[in-house]
Amino acid sequence: MGSIVLPPPPARRRDALRAGDDYGVSDSPDWRDVDWLAHSHTIEIGGTPVNYVDVGEQGDHRPIVFVHGLSGQWQNWLENIPRFAEQRRVVALDLPGFGISPLPNETITIDYYGRVVGELCDRLGLAPAVLVGNSMGGYVAAEAAIDAPEAVERLMLVSAAGISQHVVPVDRALRVGKIMALSMRASTAQRRRHMARPALRHWILSMVVRHPTLLSPDIAFEGLVKGSGKPGFIDALVACIDYDFRDRLPEIGCPTLVAWGREDGIIPVRDADTYVDLIPGARKLIFEDTGHVAMVERPVAFNDALQDFLEYEVSPGELAGKSALRG
């Protein structure tokens, strides 16, 4: 068993003065100008209705599928969907038990969620897609890339779970998870008001976000807090702790970018190195002075990095090497 790594302490409110001009600044087009309800759909997978948004046209570019993390929902990607939907089809889903997708009939596991994502790609005609997953969503996206490689053209793991939770005592992790879930069970109106107050915004989000006071109240609520307290939280937390796929990560055969916030307070940044070591040809990107949700904290820099990754040309030799490793 490896050693337990303590997360960096939360930043102080005054530390936000040194965060840089791009922290919390929305990219263009602005997500606030999108009629999201017009892009909302439901598909039944394994007997469970799965909510998703589907934006943009499927042309010559590979579609992107965004996968949220624990206590998240598709709105975690509000700052990212509009820019990429200008050139390609973009889908973001609520995993069963989160957002407005109900709990599934079967037990929540990481491999179950991986199958949901793979089937979504197949049923919607997205495969092979670019999968982008944050936290538990990265865990799920990587599982999908292993289980259904034909469905995944590229993979971006953003502060992905799947490595160090195996050295965290289960009872401690469950206790912390339950406390976080209970703290978010205020009404929707109350949570919106909390996000409008900088001091409360900092207190509630400081474990997840490096500089909460620099986020606008609407993205803090819509993009982060609104998805909390859903019925799948505890079961999904247990699933993250119980599942171990590290010995299967070398089977991933698509181009992979591992991105992390240097000051991630949830999953230690050193896990990025483990992913890079285990996934053939994977590359690493670190966002400085950034926490667990780089796509919300530094939307422009994150979107630029994803765009660069989409345009990255994989050499024939690199593809041949990956195919040989996959067997």
C-alpha cells in the first residue's frame, strides 16, 4: 500500500490577488447566451433514462463527450461546450444517479458507468468520440476507453480519480463524503444565495476550487453547486474506492492527455504522473495555481489546451506502437 498524500491547504481569500487575469474569466461564446433547454434530451440505457445535452453539428470533426465527476452534472462543462460546439457536435450527460438522471436499476460501479458512456456514444452515432472526463468522470472515461476502444478516438483526463483513492482509508473517505453531501442539502434558492456571497462561496468551495471568490456567482452555482446532494453520491463514492483498473491502463490505445491543477485539493497532482507512466504515450499538462476543476477555474486556458490536443497529429509509428501494446 502506498503512502497517504495530504492535499494542499485551501488558499486564503487574499491569495486570489495573485491568481492571474484569466482565472474565472468566461470563454467565448458565453454559455449564458445558449438556450440549453432546446438542446436537452433523454435516452434510455439499460432501462434507465439518461439526461444529456447535444449541441453543435456533426461534421468532419470528431464529436466530444464530456463526463462529469462525483457530485457533478453536465453543467460542470458550461464554460467549455459552447466554444467546441462551433466546430463539432458536443454531448455532455448526467450519469445515472446525478443531475436529473435517476438512479439505475443495477448497482453503481465504475465499469457500469463506463458501459453507459460507451453505449451513449454508440446509440447517438458519436463513436469514435473524444472523451473528456473530470475527477470520477475521468475514471469513467478511462474505463470506457479500455472497455470499448472502438468508441474512443482521444481521451483527456482532468484531475481523474482512479489512482490514489486506493490508499485512503474507506471509513474516512465515506465520512468526508457524507459530510460534504449533507452540507449541500440546502434548498436550490439557498444555495444560489450562498454563491452570491463571496465569504460563503469561499468556505463552501475552497476544497474544490483554488480561488472561489474569483468565480462569478452564476457559474459557481450552475456549474458546481447545483449538482450536489443527488441520490447517486454515496454509491458512486464507494464505487470509486472499490474499483482498481491500474493494471489495465496500459491497454488504452488512443492519444491521451492528462491534465491537472497544481493545487488540487481533492486528488493529488502526483496521480498525473502515475497515469502518464501507465498509459502508453500519454502527455501531461499542469495548470498552475488551479484546483480540482480546471475547466471551470481557467476556462480559456483549458479550452485552448483541449483545442491543441484535438489538433495534435499522431504519427503512424505512434499509432502502430499503441496497436501493438493493445494486442
